Amino acid sequence: MALSVTSTEAEEGPVTAGFWALTLGSIGVVFGDIGTSPLYAFREAVAGAAQGHPITRTIVLGVLSLILWALLIVVTAKYVLLLLRADNNGEGGTLSLMALGQRAIGRRSLLLLTLGVIGASMFIGDSMITPAISVLSAVEGLKLATPALEHYVVPLTIFILVLLFAVQRGGTARVASAFGPVMVVWFGCLAAMGLVNINDDPSVLAAINPWYGIDFLLSHGTVGMVTLGAVFLAVTGGEALYADLGHFGRKPIQGGWLYFVLPSLLINYFGQGALVLSNPAAIENSFYRMVPEILLLPLVVLATVATVIASQAVITGAYSLTRQAVQLGLLPRFEVRYTSETHAGQIYLPRVNRLLLIGVLLLVLLFRTSSGLASAYGIAVSTTMVADGIMGFVVIWKLWNWRAASAAALIIPFVVVDMTFFCANLLKLFEGAWVPLLFGLVLAIMIWTWRRGTAILLAKTRRTEVPLKELIASLEKRPPHIVRGTAVFLTSDPNFVPTALLHNLKHNKVLHEHNVILTIETAQTPRVVPAERVRMETVSDKFAVVRLRFGFMESPNVPKALVIARKLGWQFDIMSTSFFVSRRSLKPSAQSGMPKWQDHLFIAMSRSANDATDYFQIPTGRVVEVGTQVTI
């Protein structure tokens, strides 16, 4: 999205014109996923509750009550009013919350890391399911307009999805500028449709009483839990409110939700309830049956556009989350392309885009209907919400300085609700919920393998590395041949001699007149201000150590950062500077500390990593690569 806001700007409130622009932008991006839930959530919940039997008033009022209070408790209270305040320098999302929690306790926590990995893995899984179920549910309206088109639903869905992923390489800035107005029209239509249909049976408003939902759960046993899993479809997308905090700010998101999106959704759900009470047969597709037949095709077109927007939001969210994971050392480097000259957040990750497209198409071909996909939906989001709740407790306790008992009293009710939804969705395990769980497990294994492998590799290289100060002292006693220019050696630990430097001395027998040991660090904050970007330390007359710090939501740009270094007194000419990078060739070892399959997985992930030169945006003409072979 082209609009962005800092944490300070977000607090200025509705007195500025920027607030309204950001609110409009948030309606177009933040609420796309949850805003298309009326297409299928009510229908699936009532069908699950009826279990093939006649639909009763008790079922309709019970489902509506559960949907209402799920939106109020899970989305409004937990995310909009509470977690939106837990910002990491203005940024939100699962990995931001993890980093915030680790910063609050002052050390790396295995529990927080595990929760962050689980939440991130499930979010990526959601990024596959959302486009599939959203576009399918919209296109299925064609069956009502013309039954003969039923066989074209899946092919048309695939065509739309392929087109959606194909345009990602061109950037979304232009399309995003239209998201807000289109979604305002969409939510306006939801409210209008609901108001018209509530007149069919105004007594449906009795479902505002939470007892209808509680009584339904208590009196229906296992069926009640199955229904609760379908009710959760109404709140999927609620986690996106927090994930997009950095783009729009807290107050625009809160204002858009409380005063426009939430009322529109509730009115539409109650309208569907009133329609089904007056005509139980309408449950076949209660959303599209809300309008006269003459308006069906225009509504299908609008719904398709809205679902594409919802899909776009989770796709770009997957890009951002993957970049954060790379910066935090959870995944190997992925190629990042920038699609906007003015907005750093507009990025495109080709490999992630291809994997998402393959996953989405497989889901469409495997399940073929939105009802089939509904069984797979929900488990990923509920898992992420549980992880967010537990990490939120740490932040409230440690960072906000609440007493543990007070923080627990606040957050435990939300975690209990989230766990209840998780258990309800788990009942659909063999109907499709295994899909996101399987994907999340695969991604979690990859993250675990990458972290474990890099730790083992680091420990092995440490045993053979030479302390930098020892080498400098040795070179001062017996100096090699000195050549003009500046050499920059990239390394992860400036206390030890980079492998490329050792090989340069060993094979070329030369040393540059100026040598810089360059380390790139990732901060536990989303962004780093320019004043804290560069740290310089002169070790000797020929050696200096430079540390560049980037936030975990930033893409490292070494040349731009070195411009700051020049202002701090490091005089160098980029055209007479050579960057030395080590390229490791990994081989499996008989005793690596990991199972053999994990060795091969780690080596495959290492080979697939994007080139360091491209990732750090170093001019390719100034790079010298030194190859080394390492066993792991």
C-alpha cells in the first residue's frame, strides 16, 4: 500500500487530513480478508449446526450470537483495543511481537522464538488459503445466476488467481490506490443488503443477547464445537489488523473498524439470519440470495474484486513476513525486488510468489469448492491468535510493567477463547485442517533446520578462525606487500579474521593500504534511525571495524549506509574499493550434530539463498568472491 505512517503520526488523531487518508487506506487493505467472510462464514456455520436437518430458529440465533460476540471479543477487544497498543516502534505482527517480547525480557527466549515461528508459519499458510477460498466463494455466485456456468467456476477461479500472482512483479502501488474506495463500496453494499433483509424478520436482533450462543453450545455438544469452528471463519483476518499496524497506525485502524467495518459486517450477518428465518432454503447461498436476481451479476463482480483485494493484502503480508524472517535469521536470504522508488514497503519476492501460487492452485484443485476449503480454513489463524495472546502476556507483564497476576487476568480470557476456537477447528483435522498444519510443520522444520545448521556452522568455523587483533599484530611484525585502495571484508563476527582476508593473504600475498572489517547486524526493532546506522572503530593504521545496523523490516543497503560512514570521517572512493565476500561450499559430515536428512536440507537451503552481493545491494563490479569448502 502506498500510504504509510510512523508511530508518532499515528497518535495525532482525527484532526489531520492524513488520518482520513490512512483510514481509507486501512479499509482497503487491512480489512480485506475479514471483510469478505460474509460470503461463506454464516452459511458454513448454519450448515454445520444443522447437520443436514431442518434449520431452526435456535440454530440461526445461536450462530448469529456466536458470530457477534466472536467479533467483539477476539477482534475488537483483543486486537483493536489491546494488541494494537503493543507496537514495536510503530510496527505490528507476530514477528514484531516476538522481537518486542525478547527485548522486554532482555534476552533471547526459546519459548518466544517457538511461538513466533509457529505464528509466522501459520500466517504463510493462511496466505495460501485466503486467496483460494475468497475467490472461489465469489465466483460461485455465477452458479446462481446461470446454473450452466457451474463447470466454469474452478477454471475461472484459477484464471483470476494466476492473473493476480502474475501482476505482482509490477508492484501494487497503483492498484492499492483504488483499494480503499472499492472496499468502501463493498462494505456499504454489505450494510445496505443487511438492512433490507432484516426487515424480513426483525426479531433476529434478539441474537445480540449472548445467552443464545451460550445455550446453543451447551445444548449441542460436539455439534456445537463443530459449529464454533465454522463461526471462527467470521473472524479470520482479525490478525491482519495488528500485522498492518506499521502501514496505517493505530487510530486509523481503530476508527475504520469501530465506526464502519464492524457495523457493516454485523448488519450483513443479521440480514442473512433474517433471510434464512423467513426462507430456510436460502441457506444454499445466503449471501447472494440477499439481492434480487437482476443484481446478482453486478454483486458477483463486486465480490470478485473484493476477494482479489483481500488476497492481495495477504500476499503482500507474506512478502513482508518472509523478509522479516530472513532479517531475523530464521530463513536463508531471498531475492527482494523493489517495485516503488518512493515506498520501501513495496516489495516483490519472486520465489515466495511462485510458492504461494503453486500452493493456492493446489488447494483450489484439491477442494474445488469454498465449502470444502472452509474445513481447511481457521486452524492456521486460530493458531496464530493463540501465539499472539501468549506473547502479548509477556509484553504486558515485562514491557508495560504490569504485575504478573494483573497481566494474566487480562490476557487469559482471550487465550482461553482462542484455544477454544483452536480446539473447535482441530475437529476438522481430517476434513482439510491438516493442510495448513502440514504446511506450518514443514515451514517450522525448515526454520529449525536453518537456525540449527547456522549455529553448528558458526561453531565449526570459530574453531579454525584467528582473532583479528592477533593477525594485526603479526602483520605489523612482518608486513606483506601493500597495494593501494580499500578492501572491505564482510563477516558475521568482527572479532575474528574474515575467511576472505585469510585467503587473500595466503594466495595473493598482498594487503590493501586500507582494510575494513564490515559487519551487518539486525536490530530487534523494525527500523534503525540513520544516526544509529553506522558504528566505526579504528583498530590500527590499516584496519578499521565498521558495524552497519538495520531493522528487521528494512532491506540492507550497504552503499547507502557507507555514505553515512563517509560523513563520520571514513574517506573512501567506492570506485577504488573492493568488497571481498566468502562463498562457502557445504559438504555433509559424518558427525555434524544433525541427522543426515537435516544436513542435506540445510545444504539445499544454503544453495538456494540469494547471493550476498545482491541481497546487500553491493555493486557487482566491485566484488571479489573467495570460495571455501566447509563440512557440516
